[in-house]
Amino acid sequence: MPVRAVVRAAFYQDSVALMRVAQELRARPGVREAAALMGTPANHELLAAAGLATAETKAAGPGDLVLAVDAETDAAVAAALAAADGLFAARRQALEAAVRVLPRTLDSALRHLPEANLVAISIPGAYAAAEALRALRRGLHIFLFSDNVPLADEVALKREAARRGLLCMGPDCGTAYVGGIGLGFANVVPRGRVGVVAASGTGLQAVASHLAALGEGLSHGIGVGGRDLSTHVGGPMTLFALEALGRDPATALVVLVSKPPDPTVLPRIEGALAGLRKPAVVCCLGAPTREGPGRWVATLEDAAEAAVATIRGQAWHPRAFADPTRVRARLAALGARSDLVLGLYTGGTLAHEAGLLLDPLLGPGRARVLDLGADEFTIGRPHPMLDPEARAARVREAGRDPAVGVILVDLVLGRAAHPDPAAPLAAAIRDARTAAEAAGRSLAAVASVVGTRDDPQGLAGQVAALEAAGAEVLPSNAQAARFAALLLRPDLAPSLLGHSP
Amino acid sequence: MTLERLLAGPPKVINLGLEAFALELQAAGVPVVHVDWRPPAGGDPRLAALLAKLDDEGDEESRQ
């Protein structure tokens, strides 16, 4: 049972490159398990847990690449390790061919692109603040995708940015749209009149995708990172972005998406909304809706619908389902379920929204919602929007768990996300439903997809793949959560669906 | 570089980190330079932060 590992000293690769190479190694004949990781402390733990740690790997530092393979024969191990080197070399060649120059530092990059005005940073969090500060000091705006950046560093970065009149989007900013260009995980949406300020990447993606479906588009989508409205950070970038969109001639209406602002920060946000001189829609998930300033709504879908109605001068009221007749028919076809709704999410804000909707409908203990993109699940591995395997494994596990009656999932499309995320999710849903049936149970799967028809993955095809696996696909995360609740509590139908026609 | 000017057109980007982000921007026609970043100071974050601080303090002084 040979396990062999090699270390390539001072050979840095990003987490996506490592994931892709490890996937290709695992798919090789005779290979049982393979790892391609940087030698960080967290990764050493993963290697040990996977039985792939060797004397060689233990000496690797954070700047060193570890390749470890467990295969049926020595020949298969050697072939896999050789293949890994080839795969990294091919990636490098493709990158060099595409981008032509590969400077080693920010300053060197600036000599190649002196007109640069934004630095996108997605290096590991431990190093991100230093590079971000350097960029600010060069007068450059920042899109800081990296997570695990210490709070004190965030405060210092945003203070520096504010002092210099620069935008610091993030840390942990998954998505932004600047001048019509998507950064990070971004759906392909048209330009339009709605400006969004978002303390949530998937929240921005969901609002942008709903706007596109309604025939509207984004002027800009400015991400601020999930902690901007906390008491420690104090909302500096939210305030800065609101003020900028207030002045922006291309923006007719502003949407703010976040968790509830800290009570110490809320008055400043209300002041900024009151000073906008253009209409605003506020979706602070979990905050009680209130009377102005701005129109406060409860869900991401409602934010997009309210924005579009306001721009078009139409009346708008929130509704539980877009198509109650179809929902009634599907509920009748599926029949009621008992026990638990298990939410397995890749989008943190979508998970949060689902929990907020499910808990009051189902009462305590009947819904469990996991955000698989949270730090605790992503140490040493890429985000589940890039690497769908971790969620697929949990979906299959749910098929064997007699307590779970309904699984509730999101699927997030867009640039930089997995090229075909529905395929592994659909396969896992199929397996889970088959396993449940073999045990004499029936497992329902309820899904929603954040995406547009112009996304590289294509919205319609991704929805069809999930439906073919037996999932009920609803037009929004909020509707999917309500549908899941109705499967456990058919008695809620009159209040959520109105009375049968 | 004011925020108004940033928002006035497509950004011009320096990318540090995921190669995929640089390739996506390039495919969208955005001017982008990808930095061949690797962990400084052999991957010791504390030493790296200290080096960055010294580097930037020197930098600020040289401009004053």
C-alpha cells in the first residue's frame, strides 16, 4: 500500500490550482488518494488525517508544495507524481501565454500597468493585509477577496482607505461590479440603473441575478465585506459607497444588502440613506422591517423586486411564492414529510436567509442549516463554490440519515465558480434519494439557483440537471426555504399560499 | 484616484492571488497584470508583515 510524497521547495500554487491538480491525480488509474497542498500547519493536519503524512511532508513550510499519493502500485505512485509536475507546468504555460508578463511584486506590476486603479487580492489571509496596505499607499482601490484577515487589520486598512478617499472592498468580499465589470464570483448581468452596496458576496449575486431576470441591471455593485457594519469597523466603506452611489449619475436607485447593522452603526447608515436624494431599498437580513429611510424588505428576492417596482413606478407587495398554483400541485405530488429540513449551503448569506425563514415557520429543532463556505469548513481547502465535493459528500450522508426528511440546497453560478456545479450536486442528490429509498424512506430535495441565462454555466441547463435528479427547483432561495417548510408543515399552506382557488 | 473616476469606466487591475480572476478579467477585455505572488519570508506571516511594514515606511519616507 505505497504512499509517497515529494516536496517542491519554494513552489507556491494557489488553492484552485492545487485543487484541480489533486482532482486529476485522484482520477488516475490505481490512485486511491492524492493531495497537492502548501505546507501550512492546517494542511499538515489534513495530510495526517488522510494518512498521507510522511517524513518528507513534515519538513515542508508554508511556501513549499507537498505532493502526496497513495496508490495500488509503486508504478502508479511514480506516474502520478510525474503527472503532477506536468500539470503544474502546463498551467504555468497557459498562464504565461494568456497574461504575457508575470511580475513578482506589486511595484513591478505597476511599472507594467501604470494606469492601474484597482488591486484584486485573493492570497491567503495571513499575508493579505500587508499587500492591501501597500496598494492603498500607492493610491489604489482594493478588492480584497481573501478571508481570515484579522479584524484589527481590517479596521486599519479601512481607516487608511478612508483617509485617502479609496475604496477597500473586503476583506472577505466575494463579489463586486465596478464600471460594468464583475470581480470575484460574479454573475453575468446587464448594466442598468440599480446600484448595490453589499456586505455579502452571495447576497449581491442573488440581487444582481434577480434584477437580470426582471429585465433590469446594475450600475455598480460595491462589496464591503461582512464585518463592515459591525461595531468595531463602524461601517466606513458602506457609508463611502452609499455616498458615491448617491452622486453617481448612472445610479437611479440604491440597494443595501447586509446583516443587521450594529445598533451603534445603524444611525449613521440611516443618516446616509436619508441623505441619498434617490430612492433606496434596504435588505438587512434578520432586522425587523421598519419605516424609512429607504424601503426595508425581508429577503434578497424582495430587494430586487422592490427595486425594480420602485424604478418603474409600480406598486409592489411581498409575496411568498411567484406561482402558488404550481407550488400547490408539487406539494400534493410529493406528500408531507416528517422530521428535519437539512440546509446544505455554499452561499453564507443564502444559508442565513434560509435559517431566518425556516425557524419561525417550523419551530425549534426542525431545521438545521449549514454554511459550508464558513471558515470552519474551508480550512485548507477551496470554497465549496469552487470545490463541490465537500457538499456532495454531506448530501450523500443525509441520504443515510433517517432524521432528515428534506434537504435544502443552493447552487451559485457565475464567472470563476465551478464550470458545472449542478452535475456533482445532482449526482449526490440522486445517490441520497436512492439510499433513502433502499432504507424504506423518501427524501425530498429542494433547491434554488443563483444565476442568469448569460452565465457561463447557463441557468436553464443547471436547473434542468437538478430537476432530472428529482430536486424541486424554486425561483429563489426564499421560495425554496418556504417550500421546504411546507413539506414538513402542510398546515401552513393557507397562510403562505392563500386559499385554493 | 477618486472613487468617481474608478466608477467612470472599466477598472484597470493588478491581480494578486487566484490566477482564475486574472484570466476572467482578461477574457472580459479588462487591462490586467497578474503578479506571480509567493509567500514572503519563507511563508512566516509575522516576519512577512514586519518586512512589509519596514518596506512601506521606507517607501513613505523616500517620497516625502
